[in-house]
Amino acid sequence: MHVAVCIVAFRNVDDIVGCLGALAASSYRDFEVLICENGGQAAYEALQARLPAALPGGQPVRVVRAPHNLGYAGGVNVGLRETPSADAWWVLNPDTLPGPESLARLAARLAEGDCEAVGNTVYLPGGRVQSHGGRWRPWLARAVSIGHGTAHGGAVDKAQVEREQSYLNGASMMIGRRFLDAVGPMREDYFLYCEEVEWCLRGLQHGMRLGYAPGADVLHEAGTTTGSYDHIRSRPRTPIYLGERNKLLTARDRHPLKLPVAAAAALALLCLRFGRARAWRQLGYALQGWLAGLRGERGPPPWLDVS
């Protein structure tokens, strides 16, 4: 099985170099790396200057410059288009460090043939789990990470994760050809956040199945580009706005009949979350995003320069 590793970059050369260093230690050898640089010509040139043409094991590394900032979904789709001969695609965040066996175990789980996309445990630098996968709660327009906050390294019930999950963690997800052929690419009008949730939910509605690969653990630095993991009272506008907006877009696109209830629930939850933390400026960002989602607005936020 030939795997294309698809990474979306945005002016974060050091993250990419670290990720490639981890990939170079992979026990699985049949892969290539395609990086889409969303950050413009200068960022593309800086990345090209730091990266090898191939990893020590001979796996080719190629960088493509996006015509403008396409967002995460758009960057992933560039990776999919640029590697048409692959049998599977590993969508991997730039600020991740996969373990030496991660790719081998993802590929082996996909090769079993009873699923079309595979996730794994993603954990944070403090040694806590970010997720084993996720559950979408349509009546609340809420994505819930399975295992979030538990100690990394504990036993994981593979069967239970596969029963419960309705989406995979977008920081590390392997997509098979059957999935891509049946479901199509990510929705670029989401721009950033929830695109993997919508993709997986759309896949389930097309009869696709989601697997889980034990031991394919990936360390995620989390939020190095967007600031989404900053303290709640210092978190920037873009991740909050797009996170709230895109939850409602996911509800609208995948469960439209539940949207009125989901929108009210999402409003209550965001007020509770940011209000309890006295993050009043961030509450304003969240309300702006919620209103944008209610109106069905899409694409990059109006203040963001994507040229």
C-alpha cells in the first residue's frame, strides 16, 4: 500500500522540519510526503530551503505553493490532487510527531478491509490524550473527543472506540481510496475547523466505516499556528470565530432538521464556556461566529487576508 502523507503548512518551517524528522524514523517505508504551503511565496521559499528532496529512506518530499491561503481543507485537497496514484492518504498536522510504528499500524488497520478511514490516539505534550477519536452530538452541535484528558499510555478498547466514534481527529487521519472515491474531498468552504468532522459524517452517510489503530500514537503540539490552545482569555479571534461558526455549518450540512435546536444549544454552551471563564472578549468572538453560522456564511472570515 503506497501512502501519501499530506501536510498543510502556514509559515511554520520548524514544525515541518520536526514532523519530517519523525517520519524519517518510520518503520513503514512505502510513502511519499506532499506539503502544501498556504503562507505565500516567501514562506514557500523558506520551506524549500530547509527541506530535503527525499528522506533518508528515499521517500520523496515535495512542496507545493498554494495560490493563496486556501485554509486547512483547501490545503489537504491540494495534497489529495497532487498524489493521485496513492492507495491511501495520511492527513497529518505539521505540529505533530508520529511514532516510528504509527504509519505501519494505520496502514495495517486500513488493509484489514472492514473500514475506509482510520484514526489513532493523538496526545498532547503534557502526557494527556487529546483524543482517540470523536463523537458528534447533532442536537448540541458539539464535537466530543473520546478519551480527552486521560493519561496517555493506558489501555484503549479498540472495539469501543470504533463503536462510539463518528469522526476522526483531523491532526492524524488515514483515508483510503474507497472513502475518497465515494465521499469526495474536504469542504473548502469551512476553511478551518470542523472540516474533518463534516468529512467523516458525510462518509458515514455514504456507508463508510471508521476504524481505530491501537499503538499508532501521534504527539500533537496543538495550536502552534492558530493559537487555538492559548489560555481561554488570550485566545485569538480566528479560531474561536471559525470554531463556533463551523459547528453550526456542520449541523446545517449534515443534520439540517436538527439545526434550530442545535443552534440554541450551541449558543447556551458558548455563553457558559466563555462566561464562566470571564473571557468577555472571546465571548464576543464566539457570538460573532455563532451568528455567522446561523446565517450560513462560509469561507475565510472577512477580516483575514488570504492573498
